[in-house]
Amino acid sequence: AALWLGLAAAGAAAAAIVAVVALSGDRTSPRAAAGATPADAALAVPGADAGAATTDLARLLADARNAVTTEVWPLAGKLARAALAIDPASAEAQAIAAQADREAPAAAAAQKVATAKADKDYAAAVAAFAEIPDDSIYKERVAPLLDELRDAYFGEIGPKLDKLLAARDCAGAAKLADDAAKLWPKKAAELQARAKACRPRSASTSKGDEPRASSGDARATGEADAPAAKPQSLIDDGTTALKTGQYAKALRSCEQALATDPANQQALNCAALAACNTRNKAKAQRYLARVSGGRQEMIRKVCARNGVELGADGGGASY
């Protein structure tokens, strides 16, 4: 629920930004005050001052950045496109417009995940989570909600599977496991293996000779987990994702590398920067505290630009 407090507060910030944009419009012409963009106004006035257009561009970009910080994506996109009307080559306006187009539907999908979690609608939550792009800031933010829902789901169906197996209801066990696999395939793999090992009761089978299903049945099938990726490969993937603005993906890759090599400075630096860019203050503090040398100050500056203020000691967080 705390996830959405920021979105609610963003609504109020949006109203303030709209007021700023409205007030800035009449500095060029009555047409701008009536609702035209600063670019429209500049075109409408013969010999319009280029300096005024530059001022309007700077104001629009500042307001667009503020809308990004408060996660009011429709407004961010509108402001960025107004800036592009003045300067089509503005790299910052192009980036903000692209981010707004990506994050607006992602934010809506994240809200659906939270609603589905409250309703314990497992299928709806999984489907909504799949709608969020991997490079969205909401992917990493909403993932814990889905993890909680997944754990609750398997906590419910685990005892049900045990009862079906004890009763030798192999068809029922298989259906239960297959339904789980439609939602969380990896997590359901063990349940499917246990269901597959089920042997229906028959007249020729005595109660004492009946095979027992257990978690070890998954190993008996000969199936094994895929080998884990090497830490350096994960770090390289994370660094590439960080450079291309795929911050959620970068954070996941570098955290996977840290699970194998917790002291790796390259992975810690990558994870801290990715956490800053996804505005995950808790993780930014955690990884910054473990970064050595002078890179801590650079990471703090990146965090500050993204609205994440960290103390001189990285927030005192520990891993």
C-alpha cells in the first residue's frame, strides 16, 4: 500500500506544475495565454525573440523533470513534447518523452498488481506484472508484492497437494500442479514432479507397499536446475543495462552477481547506481555502504539527482 502513497502525492504536484505551465504561457502572446504552447506563440509573432524561446524551453524541461520525479507521466510527456516543439533536437526532451510513454502504462499495470494482491487474484496479478517492461522503474518496485502473493499461493496449495497424494488422487494432484505451473512455472516444478510420481491405488497394491511421494521425487526424475550464470557475466549484463537506461534489469543482474560474490566492487557499484536510478533508497543505502574508495561521492550525486538523498555514511545500512 505504501507503494501508492507516492503516486497519490504526485497528483497534487501535477496540479502545481500545470499552474506553472499556464502562467508561463502568456509571456509571449495572447495566443499562448489561451492555451497554445510557447512554440506556437513564438511562431505567431513575427521576429520572435530567440532568447524568449530558449527561456521557454528551459522552463518546460525543468517542469518535465519535476513531473518525472513525482511520476506524473502524462504531464511529463506533454511537457517534453511541448519542449520538442521548440527544439526538436533536444536529447533531454526526447528521453523524457520516451520514458513517459514507457512508464505511464507500467504505472497502471503496477496498480493492477497491487489491487490483485489485495483481492488475492493470483492470475490477474501475474498477468499485470507481465505487462510491466523489464526496464521500467516499477518492475523492481512491484516484484516484492508478487513474491508475497506467490508465497501465499504455494502456502495454500502445498497442503492440498499432500492430501491428494495421500489419497492417491493422481489426476487431482496433476491438475493442481499444472494450474500452479501456469502462474509460476519454476516454483511449481517440484509440485509437478511429485504429482508425476503419484501412483494410483489399485487392488493389487497393498497399503504397506504404496510408494510415497516426497520432495525428493523431483531429484529422482533426473531433472536438474540449470547452471547459474557466472558472476562476471552477470556484472557485464548489468553494466550494459545500466548504460542503456535499463535500471531495473541492471539491478537484478548485479544483485545476482553479489549473491555469489558479495564483496565484488564492480557489482556493488552497479547495484548502487541502479538502485539510485530506480529510486530504491533502501537498496541504494545498502550497497553504497559497501562500496570502497572515492566512488561513494559520485553515487551520492547520482542518487541526489534522482531525488534519493543519502547520508555521508551511505545511510548506515548493512547487507
